Amino acid sequence: MDKYIVNNDEVFEEYDDPLFKGYVRTRPQVTKMAPYLSYVGPKPPMESWKQILAFFDWAYKENKVEAQVRLYLNQKQGTWRAWAFPQEGEAAATTEVAEACDVECRKTELYSAKGWIEAGTVHSHADMSAFQSGMDKSNEDTKQGIHIAIGKLGERLHDLHGRLTFRGIFYNVDWSDWFQLPPGLEGLPAALHGTVMQYFLTEHVTEAAFPEPWKENLKKKEWVPKKWAGYPTSNWPAWVDEHYPIDPAQDQTHSVDGKLEKAANQILQACAAKGADVIRLFQCAEVRPDFDGPTTLAEEELLDELETICFKEGVTLADLEAAIFEQA
């Protein structure tokens, strides 16, 4: 007999005494705590990480788009590989081209028959902070491994956010589990390893090279405004279900102040339509989505939209925030 069984969401344990034999309801004393899962396998080399950062930096400076790479692990060899598959980059998104990726996978021999397994992803958030957007969560939910976002690429120290996905559950990441501390720092207290490793992972890379095919595999997707019925000059991203009228006069403004005003009006209208607090939205964008509790679906969509607006209008997050607060 099984020691425990479940019936109608209740746990029963095996029971046997002189009068009764079978299963009785039990309430096991279980410690309440956040689950954790530590990675103990071979670690990716820092050289590969620097290649990834250099690729993202190039995509940001040359095309003002996001980019992504896949991470592969060969358990028998104990080695990692990163590869940027054919993709279309946008200001606030990057999408792999499925058919081309299949061909690329065979060409690079990154498949199970050769001992390789997909072990994670890394993607950039350009000059926005690093966080797990709603789209990221949806994409990563069924992909076991580590998933990393890199943001604020224009700064000396980038922003970093990582999560481990295993059996549909997201776990926090200790960076020292995944990357080796630089020589000479192993003697630091164990409690500091993760923080110290994060610093080295976020340093801006200036001289690292990356594979030339990665450049060829990244194509900039030109954003085309969607013509909403009744609002022919509307320029909202295609994923937005609602449409918001924009003052036609603002379309003629080309000064920095004009662009800031236009961008501010757009995000304020979007926040009002979704019943979101614009101040909290900027706090989420600058710190982490869990700055004051988990973000809602509306806030996750607005964070993506905020990033799109900043790139489209050519304004920084800090300047846009200041402009909005001046209007308040």
C-alpha cells in the first residue's frame, strides 16, 4: 500500500491498528517557505557571457533594437554554447524566425543527437530596466533552464534579472551558482558570492568580439503604424486592443520638448485607459516589477508599451518621467 494518497485535494496516510485499517486524513506539519532550486552543474565561461553582452551592445548602438540568444548545455562534455538564431529585432521585442531557426540548428549541430540540450535564453531590454515581462513569462513558462534579461545597455553597469524555470515553476537565481567567481575572490564569505558575481556580469563590455553570423541573423523589423478605423493617424503598437486618439498637432513636433510632451501624453492616456498608476509604473520600470508587490497584467503590458514609446519618440526613461511629473 502507498503511505500517502490524495483525494479531493486532501492528503490521507496509511493507517493500521487493532480496530481499523486503511487511510485516514492527515495534516502533515510542513514548513511554509519559498521553494528554491540550486544549479550545481557545469558553469558557462565568462568569455561566452562577454560575447553575448557585446552582441547586445552592437544591436542597441547600431539598430536600437532588442536581441536574444539561446543557451545550450552538453552534459557529457560539461560545456556551454550560446548562439543567436535568425530573429527580427524591434525597439521593444525580438522574435525568432521559426523556419530559419530549424535550418540554423542543423547547421550549428546544436541538437540532442549531438548531446546538446536547450538550457536557457538571454535577451536584451535596450535602455529599459531588466525584468520579466508578461511576454517573457509566457515564452519561458515551458522552457526549462535559466532565462536572463539585460537592461540599461547605455550605462556603465547594466541591469540584470534572471529566473530559473523548472517544471513550470520559476525560481530565483543565485548568480554564483551559474558563473565562476574571478580568481582570487573565492575566499569571500559565501553570502556575498551572488552579489559580487552580479557586479561582474553587469559590467559594460567594450572590446569583446562575437561571432559574425550573429550580426547576419539579426534583422531590424521596421515598425509600421496600424491604421485604426476612425483614427487614421493613430500610431499605437499593433498588440494594443484599444485605440487612443492622439492630437494631430503633436505629430508635427520635432523638438525634444515636443517629443517628450507627445510621449508623455501617450503613456498617460494608456495608463488612464487601463486604470494604472503612472507613478507606480515608472517605479516598476526603474527598480523591479516586484517593487511594491507583483505587477498586474495591465502593468506588464504598459511596461512593454512604455519601452516602445521611449524608442519610437527617441526619449529616455528619465526625461519622460521628469516631463510627466512636471505635468502632475
